[in-house]
Amino acid sequence: MSSLRIKICGIRDPRTGYAAALAGADAIGMVLAPSRRQVTPEQAREICQALPPMVTRVGVFVNTPAEEVRQIAHFCGLDIVQLHGQESPDYCRNLGLRCIKALPARDRHTLEQARLYPVSAILVDAFVKGQTGGTGCTFNWHLLDDLDLKLPLILAGGLTPDNVGRAVALVRPFAVDVSSGVEVNGQKDIHLITAFIKRAREVCTYAAGY
Ligand SMILES: O=C(O)c1ccccc1NCC(=O)[C@H](O)[C@H](O)COP(=O)(O)O
């Protein structure tokens, strides 16, 4: 068993969340921000309640007022929130919740901002103008070369069962996150989820550091 963590994001119903957890996902993400994958707090709560224990429940937000995030997190029973907008280090500091801050892989300068954030982990996602996440686009993973984040790194952006092995071998992240790459016609596909988890874990059996 490897220590790589795997998060499946953009879950929209309890059955798929449960199936992903049984397939070996460590964390399940629900998008509570404008997106074709957006769920209501009530739906997110149902998904959270259906998950087995030991699976991390992640709520994804984009520039949502802090009090609203706190209320939704409490209502749903989220373990951690993932912030995909322009939330500042002070916003994260004052939120009173465990946070993952997402940063776009725009350039080295953007990624170096990670050091300013008092958060549990940094998620690095593809930079796509006008979009905040879930784009299915990859980025140049070498942008992360020798980047000493001082925080656990979650790699995201266009990962698929086909490329996750290469990504993990090159970047050696703490965790990987996927949404589009495990969908067929915009719907999560349990076969792709299972294949993604298998490929991600396989590479850890020979990649040093896991
Ligand atoms: O997934 C969305 O629709 C989304 C919308 C707005 C902000 C964040 C969003 N997703 C966050 C995620 O954690 C995704 O898994 C991550 O961006 C990677 O997505 P993908 O490139 O599709 O695998």
C-alpha cells in the first residue's frame, strides 16, 4: 500500500461518492461554487453522510464569504475546505477551518505565493484564463521542479488514468486530485475512477519516496 493520497473531485451524488471511496479514494470533493458540477449544501450533506469512515470530505469554494463557508462546512460535516479563488492568506488564517489553497500553475512567481498561506496543503492546478478549476487541462509539471513549498503538495489539472503514473513519478506529490479525467460525457465513471486509483498506486510501488 502506498502513502500517496488520492482525491476524486466533483462528486454529485451519494452512490458515486460511496463507490469511489470503496474503490480506494482517500478524499471526496464536492463543488459548492458555480460550475457544471455544483451541488447544493443539502446534496453535499447527503454525500458526506453516505461516505464510509476514514474518508476525507472536502468542500470546494471560490471567493465565498467566510461566514457562508463556515456555515456550509458545519451543515455538511466537511473535514476540510478547498479554496479555488483569490482568497488571501488572511482569509485562510481567520476562517477557523482546515484549508487547502489551490494555486494556478501560471508561473513560478504564482507558485511561490504558497509560502504565505497558513494552510494544511497547497493544490496546484492548471491555469486556464477565466476558469477556476475542473478544466481537464494539464500544465508543465516541470514548473514544480525544486519548488520547496514547505507544505504537502496536491497535484491536479488534467490528470487521467493514462498520465497519472508519469505525473506521480515526476512530481512525487503528497496527493493527486482528479475530476474531468474520470468522467464520461460529463458523468463520473466508476471504471475510470478505479483505473485512476490503480495506476496512481502502481507507480508508487517503484517510485522512491512512497
Ligand atoms: O470541478 C469543478 O468544476 C471546479 C469548479 C470550480 C472550482 C474548482 C473546481 N474543481 C476543483 C478540483 O479539485 C478539480 O479536481 C481540479 O480542479 C482538477 O480538475 P480536472 O482538471 O478536471 O481534473
